[in-house]
Amino acid sequence: DGFGRFDFSGPLAAGESVSHPVYVLGEGPPIVIWQELPGIGVSTADLARKIAAEGYRVYLPHMFGP
């Protein structure tokens, strides 16, 4: 699908941490697309592809899950 992926981790108030995958596509100035419920769907991925094709680096964090 052309997307790269990395994990973003951060601390929680209770001293634990949480990790979520972040998908990335394209080169250029960064844009973050925050997904709607229920998560990253076909239309959101298509939007990311269109924006990347215009010369931007798109970050698409997947915020659902543990």
C-alpha cells in the first residue's frame, strides 16, 4: 500500500506506557491526519495518498487499541 510504519510510545499517568502505530507516506512538509471512528478506513487512507501525491509527508496515527 506504500505506507511505512513506526510505533510511537508515550508515558501514562500511572507510570505505564502506551504504544500506537503511525503510518507515514510521501516526502515534503509534514501533515498529520487524525482518524475518525472507527479508525483508519479506506477513505482516510485514500485522502492520505492524495495529499502525499501533492508533495507532503503524511503521518496517520492509529490511536485505537491498548
